[in-house]
Amino acid sequence: MNHDDYNDKYIIDVLKDTKTVAMVGASANWNRPSFFAMKYMQQKGFRIIPVNPGVAGQEILGETVMADLDEIDEPIDMVDIFRNSEAAGSITDDAIKVGAKIVWMQLGVRNDDAAKRAEDAGLRVVMNRCPKIEYARLYGELSWHGINSHVITSKRRRLA
Amino acid sequence: MMSNRKPGLETLSVHAGTPPDPTTGARQMPIYQTSSFVFDDADHAASLFNLQLPGFIYSRLSNPTVSALEERIAALEDGLGATATASGHAAQILALFPLMHPGDEIIAANKLYGGSINQMGISYKKFGWNASFVDPDDPENFRRAITDKTKAIFIESLANPGGVVVDIEAVAAIAHDTGIPLIVDNTMATPYLCKPFEHGADIIVHSTTKFLSGNGSSIGGCVVDSGKFNFAGRDKYPSLSQPAPEYHGLTFSETFGDLAYTMHSHAVGLRDLGACQSPINAWITLLGIETLALRMERHCENAAKVASYLETHPAIDWVSYAGLESSKYFDLRKRYMPRGAGGVFTFGLKGGYDAGVTLVDRCELLSHLANIGDTRSLILHPASTTHRQLTEEQLKAAGAGPEVIRISIGIETVEDIISDLEQALTGLELATVAE
């Protein structure tokens, strides 16, 4: 996998195969990027389980915050990492351990060694991207703000 | 297209930004002539105002027809995103707005459209923005002018009106050595002839009024961001790298990553400067862009023929067209604009100022007006019109001395254009004798 340049089909497949997301580093502060992403993805029908030991037990956007991935007792499709690149290493290992299918590292977060471990274990990995931005780009919503979607089609775009 | 093939410029010109309307299936882009958009409920409204949800609020910020134009121009320039504006001049202010604070400065080429020299040199001072102008023929002139207050370099890829080509890669390297972005006005070349982002430019501005719209009907502009200049953590650009008080401490570069500049240009730039493009103008410009490649090919072909004709005419002292081998910009032009030298150029009349006034008066097919990039051929005497506010020194630097005529060659039958010029030039070769 070339982690410098993902093609649209790879990202679309990753998003299509995701229903439940464990968001590590989720913030209860409404103007933090993770809060933006969580709120948006909830509106698009994703189940988001916030993970943040600092605020474990509290609620963010109607969901109880978990202390770590181990605590979650339901299947997780994607682990979305809102932590720095170094911390992403051990979180990726936890994601492999709990049987997640996808590891997603946010904008500015990249850990190639961790990505290799995840891919060797059969997971798919996206780094230095935001699922909110990718979803909005691929389904036309970012075009509303002048962003180039790179989508050329003669079919109606379905807003999923 | 889901294949890995990258669509060509002609395909993007027709399709980018305009898939069928998701609600009605309309194949041509509808004109969303509305000021405002309803909210589903209070939470939806809050999400939109907090920039947590993409969507439409009010057409000063964004509008579906205008955003279709933005996406199309972003695609043509291979950029990340674009912001459409009320005019090319508005695009220049919008482009600088996220970068500049009072006391900051830009270094611009002195070979620019005269209106830009006025805007930057005089009106920007009212914002506390300073501009200094240097000769772009030696790119090192930019390096020498840079200070710790310099926030951007500004050039035109193909300068209006003089057929001047700037070495974009050399200037981009100097900008990046200093950690500042290079802004390129690509109006005259259009993405058909030149792709500034491939040569290191960071931001592109357009007057869409010209070749993009193409038929002299609609005023408009656009700012395109490559997304490659990283503003995150750069104290030099606090509007993008530090918390924004009006959005409750949101930091654009952190929340939006490489989309920060384009998001800021809408959420702050258009919101507060108000220089949005109207939906009807955006729609007409979208229509125009569909035929950009076909028109540019003909503009260039006709202009090359007219330039060759004029170069041998006894009334004419010189022709400055980067498509002629006599041009000192011929080699640079071939490197940056291999498909042609554009439709606009200047020439000098042996008879000076008076001959210039006479020539434009006599034309019957060419229109005497202050625009370029129309399907119609246009002619102008800059010294007595567009550039008349400039000093003698600025006129010379801008390639708009008293003897200079600017011509924008249209897509008419080229023999008719030459025939009109021939009758208008008759007798003017004697003007030097009369002096």
C-alpha cells in the first residue's frame, strides 16, 4: 500500500466496510477536531465509541467514554487515532489485539512501522487523513466549499 | 471516472464540479438563484455555523452554482480547492487576506496588469499592507527585496499586456527558501497553456472575466490553493495557524489540514469582505469553460498569425508576443507554455501616442474597450486608458509606453482581423515623417 497517495476506491471501500468506530483521543471540548469528526460521522450513520482515559465514564455526544480499547465489548471495525504519531504505535498494536479491521490515523499522524505491523496482521491502514474530510470529499459535500473532489461522473451522486 | 486514468483538461473543462443534480437529475448545472438556505433544526444550524458540517447557509459564503465553478477551476489547475470571487481584483485581495496583517508586505513583479499595480501599490496601503515591485526578468530581484515582513511573492505567469513570461520555477524556489508562498496570476495563460502548480506555485488567482468565461459577459475571479504550502505551526501566518476568536478558538490548519486556506477564504474571507460571485455569473462562466481548450487553440493560432503580419508592417516599430522568435521571452514561453503564447500582446507604433489614438478610432471589427480574452478581437491604447493613472516610469516598466497598443485576438476569421488592422494602419507609417 502506498501511504503517500491513496486512490479513491481504497478510501471508499474502507468507509463502506466501517460501521463502528473507536475514536482514540476523542475530546469532550466541542471546538476540537475530534469532536467535529465525531459529530459529523454520527450524522452520517456511523457508531462512534469515544476512547480517552482522561475523561473515561463521562459522555461525549451521547456516548460513554471508554478508558481503552480493551473495555469495548462489541466488534470494532475501525480504530481512528487522534493522538501523536508515536502514541499511534501502541494504539495500533491494541487495535490488532482487539480484532479491528481498519486503523485510521488522523491528519498529521503517521507511523509507518505500526502501519506495517497492522497490514501484516491483515488490517487496512489509512494515515495522515481525516475520515470526515474524506467522506465529505467523496460524497460531494466538500465540493460545496470549493474543494476539488476529483470525482467525474455522469451519474447522480448518492449522499449515503 | 473510477478507473485510474487521470481525466484530461478538455474532460475536466466539461465535467469537473458538475455531476448531475442530486435532487432533480438535471444534467446541466442549475442556477441556484437564492440568497439563503433553510436549516433542518437548531442543531443543524449550529453545526453549519460551527463549520462542523459542510453545507449552505447564505450565498455570500457559498452557493451550489458558485461552488460548482470553484471545483471546476480547482480541477483545471490541479489544485486542492478554490474560492470564487466577485472579480479578479477581489480574488487578489481574498488571496492575500489569510496571509496578511497590518505592516506586512508582498513583493510583486513590476510587469503586471496596470490595475493590479494601482490596487497593490495604493489601495492596499489603506489596510496597512505594503507592496514593493521588482523586475521579474531577474528572479534574484525578488530575493533581494524580501524582508521579515514579506508574506508572499506575486507574479503573472504571462503578464498583461506585454507578452512577458516569468521564470515561475526560479521565483518559486526563492519564495520557498524564505518560507513564503508564491502567488501566480494565471489569467492570461489559463490552465490550457500553463499549470503554475506544476512549477512550484502555491496559490493561483484568476480574473474569470477573461478567457475562462471567454465571451466578455461576466465579471468574476477565483483563488485556487494547491494545498501544498503548510501553514500549520507557522507563526508567520496566525490567521491559519493560531486559534480564531470568531470560531471559538478553532485553529484552521489543525481542524482542516491542507484545506485550511480554502476553508478560511470562505468562512472568514468571503464572510467579512463580502466579495462573493453571483450564481448567474458563475453559471455563465461554467458554460464558457466548457469550450476553453477549443477557444484557446484558436486564440493562439489567430494571434500568432496577426503578430507575424504586424511584425513586418512599416507603421510598426516592434511587436511583443512571446510566440515570435524575436521575443526575448520565446524560450521561457516554450518551456512554460508549450501549446502557444496566448491571445493578447502589444506592439509599438512608429507614430507614437497620436498614431495609437488614431488606430483604435479607425478599427471597425476590433472593438475599442478595456477587456481581454473575449471571443471578439479587442484593441486598446493603454497609455490613454487602462494605464493612464501610472507614472511615466511605471508605464515603461509595465510595457505600456505612449506608442504601445494592446490587442486581444478573438476567434473570428483571421483574414478579417488582419484586413481590419490593415485599413486602420493605412497612412500611419507616415506619422514618423510628419514629426
